Amino acid sequence: MPEFRVHAAHDAGHRARVLEEPSFEAAALAYVEDWPHTIDDDPEVRVIVRDLESGREHCFCIDLDTGETGDCA
């Protein structure tokens, strides 16, 4: 299973996690499931997911209230 490095987009120094997940989106969701979100009480969070093998990155915007996930604009 691929390994991804995931961190909050709002703070590059935010503690990143390495996760084994089947896809970029699954890694993003797994990251926010274990992260106590308290940034200005905004229900949306942006995370950067990097595939450790290929180096490809993807940014996701996740609505913590609904679980909807989309690409960062």
C-alpha cells in the first residue's frame, strides 16, 4: 500500500504524519479524522498529501461537518 506524508496546508510546520492508505484522498481523510481541528472554528481544513514514492502532491479541502472532500481551489 502506498505511503503518504500529510500535513495541514495552513501551516507548513504543522506536524506531518506518514500514513499507508490506498489513495491520496483516503490519506487526507485519515489525517483529519485524528486531528483536533481548532483553526478559527472554520469547518473546512486544507491538507497537503505527498506520495513518498513519486513525490506527487495533492491539496484537499475537507469540510469537517459534512466530510465532503474536494481539490483546493
